[in-house]
Amino acid sequence: MEKVVFENLPFATERLVIRLKFISDFLGTAPSQELLKKDFFKLRETEALIEAEKLRHETAGLSMKAFTEENYKTVVKKTSEEDEESEEKEEEIPKLTYFRKDDKGIYIPNFMIKGFLKSSAQALKDQIPLRAFKAKIDRNVFVFPNKIRLYRNGNMLTEPDDVFVRPLRASTPKGERVSLTASERIASEGEIITDEITLVLIKNKDLDMDMIRKFLHYGYFSGIGQFRNGGFGRFVWEEIDYIGSDGVKRKKIKVKQE
């Protein structure tokens, strides 16, 4: 586990050590390499069209060999036809999201925890007012370790349980379209918990540790991972330690959510 040194810092911090326990199935979020490649080349095609249009304006009326309006229309029509073909081929690429893992096993990246805190602050902003909450969390809250491991009944998880397939509906210029999307799944069977997670808060006048505790409670309703609005990735949390800005451990606060 990553070792972080907090002593002798030139500014005041507080530390909250917690552990998450998942109460619903948890879906992977990392995109497949095939989709990443497709999106990259799609971006390059868009950039090429923009350059072609710029060239058309720059060379308009210069010579018979210049890139003409008719040439441009031909390119756009051809590209449009190719886009339609690529949409059909796109259906052949499995829209599957994965869990991140290395040679040790599956892990949650620390930025997902920070993203959850920002999502919670957004949802609870009417009850827990925090000005510029995204900037405050980005600049003042830090999550350790970088890779947060998952365990079932004390054993580190190395592979997902299965793949969860669901319909994905979207409104397009051609009307409503339905496609299938899928995600690797860890079922909430047994006790699924994380490593100890240390949240470090740089002291400031707007955001305090009690606010962060309240944000964590939101995980009971909307958690982390794919398809959160479908009830996936929900969790409860346990406070293991709290270290104040004076470096002294405080009595653990009992957190009851079940």
C-alpha cells in the first residue's frame, strides 16, 4: 500500500481514514481499447474536414486547380456516406466498460472518489452550501492511495464476476435509437469492501471535514461506477480514524447507515 508522509507540512491539514462497503452491484467504467481507437480516428476525421473547409476559403478563385466548392461538396458527401457506414460498423464494436486492474488485481482509481465528492456536493448544494464546490474539492481534498483495492470476504478481487448488459436509449436527428451496452460487474454477494482510504483536507474557510462526511453519506443513494442512476455502485462507509490539524487522533465517530 502506498505510504504517504504527512508530518512537518508547512500548512494545516486534517485526515479522515475510511473504508467503503458496497451494498449494490458495482460496474466497471474504463472504456475498451477498441472504442478509444475509434474515437481517436473519428476526431482526426473531423479535424481533416475543418482543414479542408479552411483550404477552400483560402484558395477560392486563385486557379482552376484550387479546391472548389464542387470538390468540397463531393468530399462532404463522401465523408457523410462513410460516416453512415461507420455507424453500422460501430454496432459491431462491443460497447463494454471494464474494471481497471494491474498484476495485483482490480482497483478503483483515487480520482473516482474525488469525482464522487463533487457529484455529492452538486446534489446537496441546497442543504450544504459550498461556493465553487468543484474548485474547492479539486484544490483542497486529496485521496490516497492512488489505487484502491477491492476485497470480497477478505480476499482481493482479481477478476469481475460477469458482464451486465443493458439497453441504451438516445435521441438522434434520425429519431430514437436503442443499442446495447455492457459493463463488467462485481456482484454485491458477500462483503465487498475497499482498502482503507485516506482523505486529506487542506484547511480552508469554506470546506470542512464535517461537510465531507455528509457528502460520503450520499453514497447510500448514488454511488460510483457506471449506471449510478440505476442504483449500481451504492455504498456505506466506516470511519476508521480522524487526525486533526494538530496531528492528534480523535475518537472514531460511529457511522450507522444500515
